[in-house]
Amino acid sequence: MIVLNEAIIVYILNKIEFRGGNFIKSSDQYEHYDAENFDNIVEIKVRYQDYDKHIIERFKYDRNIEHSLNTGRKFYYAVNYNEYLYVWDINYLDSINY
């Protein structure tokens, strides 16, 4: 089993040049997102338990979608679970009232 953490996930996003790459991990532990580049913010979760991996904390959703809309940046939610990395475009999901 491959064990990932936020720093490794940021490295992977940069390696595959996800949305332009150049993500840096937030240095502020109280920031509402875990990584950013000029155009995007990413909230990252590493899940070990078998529960709905699609869940995003409501507070994180609210703060990050607001930040995204106020700054013109896109908001993505990345979850590592069971050796897979899932990434959702939260702005798109919000726009279709998902």
C-alpha cells in the first residue's frame, strides 16, 4: 500500500502539471485550503477509513468556494483513498447545484 500525505499529493499534482502545476503547499496551518498556484486552490484529504470519500467538510466548502469566487481562482478538492487520487472541480459542481 502506498502511503501518501499532503506534501506528496502536491508533488504529484505538480508532476502531472494538474491545472498548470506549480502548486505550493500552504505554510499557514489555519488556511482553509492546502495548496495553491496562481489560478487554483486545492483542499487535500488523505482517507484511511472506508466511509464516503466524497464528503467535504461544509465549513471548508463554504470558505473555499467564497475565496474562489472572490479571487477568481478555481477550487478543487483532492482525496487520496485506497491508492487512488480523486479530484473534483468544486466550482463546476457548485455551478450545477450538485
